[in-house]
Amino acid sequence: MKQEQPTGICEELTFSGFFKSHAKALRNFLYYKFGNEEQADEATQEAFIKLWENCASVPPEKAKSFLYTVANNTTLNHIAHKKVVLEYSKKNVNHDTNNQSPEFLMEEDQFKVKLQNAIANLSKAQRSAFLLHRIDGKKYHEIAEILGIGVKAVEKRIHGALLQLRKEIDTFR
Amino acid sequence: MNEDVTLAKWLNDEMNDRELKDFMAQPEYATYSKIKEFSGQLTVPQANMDALYQNITQKRNKSNQPKVRKLNPWMPRVAAILILALGATFFFYTTKTTTQLAAAGDRDTFLLPDNSEVVLNAGSQAEYKAFNWGSNRKLELNGEAYFKVAKGKTFDVITKWGTVTVVGTQFNVRARNGRLDVTCFEGKVKVTNGKETVFLTPGKTVAYDNGTKLNLPDVKANKPGWMNYETYFGKVRLREVLNEIERQYKVTIKLDTNVQNRFNGTIPMNNIDNALDQIILVYHLQAKKEGNTITLSAE
């Protein structure tokens, strides 16, 4: 029996490093699709286990797209969708500190709730693309890679998402 | 508007000044701007990524993976199975009994591991263990067989009614229904029958019928008659002669009369009519044939 030194993704350090840099975004992406944390966790695990199982045949530069391909395929098996629940970060609120009127703050809170609901009502395709940009700060070409579509298609989805969000928010103004 | 991606351009800060100015002039701009601002503040409920990683490392090691370290738990099992298989093979090999059989109407010639030759007459069976044959030449015989034994250590033919021991020789053993006949054709043969031991030289025959020693004439041929389909019977009960004919010709013979005299002579074993004629002539019988069954009765 030949004892080969593990290389590439098969190497523990490479694998864990790869996990650190990609697991969170993958999980987020899966969450945008399902709106279900457990399923997102589960699918993330499955994708990484699959990657490990195929570590010998997947070169490191292909690992990311392998991961998302597996994740995109797993999603087909899940049915129990839930409403996507997102929160606003507290520390990140960089309001101009000049004291705003209570009316203004209330209006802002109302808007935030409307936005949350509108996002939850987006189609999976639009929501995934939009949130990958807004939350994960992914570039359009990165989103295209993740979703396995072209950049143009990403832009269309983002455009459609914004259009849809604006309509829904303004309708219930 | 199908190909319109202006909103996407704006969200990604790709608009030029003029486009931006036009866009900002639109009444919807206020809402878009707020969407951009607040959606940027959104977060996902976070998971414990360390725990997730732990789960992955645990699960991935359970699945069959090309990790050498994962094969290790199997090594002792594989080794154990191999050893067991080896042990079992050795056990079966050392205790394995080879059985040679010649059915009625059939004969069987076979070689022992040392190239000793055995010819089984019809309706006979021999058993031996091939393992360690060179230093343990032993064969159990039920029926009749002619042996050409290769030189070497002692060679035992064990029958129910006595044991025949030789070193390297040619001899015939017939062990049937309480009677043992041993004829030596070459070399020296030792026959042990319970209380008595007899040494045979070429041409000599010893026979025991239910323990009673019978005196039989010398044999001049250099191999038993049955090998040439001429079976010699020396002082054999008629029923036993008929049994031999049954074995050779694969027939059933009924004897409807009581005959006491033993048969002395040679019977052809390749022509049943000639064989039966001999019997009929000697004992004044008549034969009736029905299929494979022959009935002999008083004339």
C-alpha cells in the first residue's frame, strides 16, 4: 500500500483554510435560498464533505465552483422553505448623529420592516443575487460564478430585485 | 425594458455622472436610495462555524475516503480473516479425504500422490488422505482393487476384515461381505487379520471367510484375472459370485433355490450370457431374463 502525502484540498490545513474563507458565504447563500438555518447548515456540511470525498480529483482552483455546484444540486432535495428572516446590524448604523426626530426614526423603522418583508417575498433567484451583493459584498462576477450563470443574468436579477422591492415598498407606503 | 439593468449598474456604482443625475431626478430614487442603504445593514443569523467544521471532520471520516489512516481499523480485521481462512484451508487440506468410486458396471483407475496405481473393480470404493502421503501411505478399501505400489515406505490397505501391508509391490485385495482375498503378484505382502499375520510371495493368495482361513491354489498370471475380464473365484459362495456378476453387468439376479456348494472357477465379465451359462451348467439351473432382472431357479 502506497502512503501518499495528501496534497491540495486533501491536506487538512488547506481544507480548513478553504472552509474558513468560503463556508460562511456558502451558508449565507444557502440561507437566502431556503430561509432555513438548519437546512443551510446541513447543506453546507454536505457540500464540504462531498468536497473532502473528492479532494483528490478536485484541484484547489476548482474547489469553490465544485462546492457551489454541489450546494446548488442539494438545494433541489429540500422542500421545506421558510420565510427569510434577516436582521439589521446594530453597530453598523452609521446615522448622522445629529439628533433625528422621533417621527423620522419611526418612519425609518417602518421602512426597515417593509424592506425585510419585501426581500422575503422576492423570488429565490432574485433574493440570492441581491443579498450576495448587499450582505456578502460579492462582486457581480463572483455572484455569477456562485449561481452558475452569466454576469448579465446577475445584473438582470439585481435590477429585477430592486424594481420589485421598490414597487412593494411604495405600494404599501 | 427587458434588457434594462440600469438599477444593477447603479447599485454597483457603475453609473456615470449624467446617468446618476438623471436617475436621482426620478421620484422613485428616494426609495431606491433607502433600499440600498438599509439592505447594506442587513445581517444573516450566524451559525457556530467551528461546530459546523467539527461536524464535517467527524462525518467525512465516517464516509469511505481515500485516507490511509482510515483503512487502519480494517487492517486487524482483514488480517484476522486471512489467518482464519488460512487456518481453515490448512485444516481442510490436512484432513481432507479423497474418495475414489467405481460404480456397478464401471471401473476406475487412479494414481496416488506417489504415482502408485490403483484399479478399482466395479462397485468398489477407496478413501485416502493426500496430505503427507509420502510418509503415511494408507488407504481404506471397500470392495476389490488391484494395486501397483511405488517403492517407498510401508503402504497399508485397510479393510474391514484385515489389513494388507506392503513396501513396493503389486497385489490384489478383495474385501466384500465378510470375506477378504489378497493375492500377491510381485514383491512381498503382509496380511494381518486380527490374530494372524501372513506373508505372501508372488502367486500366493490368502483368503478369510468370516475369519476362517481358506486354502486357495497359486495364481500363475502376473495380474488379477478381473483386469482382463476373467474373474477367478476360489471357493466362493454362489450368492457372492452372483453379487459380483451383478456389479460387473449392472443387473439384479434372484436366486430361487438353495445352493450350498461353493464356486470354483473363472467367469467372463464381458459377456453376461457366457457368464450365466457357466453358473447354469455347474449348478443345473435355468435362467429367466426380464429387463435387468435375472431369475435363477432349479432345472
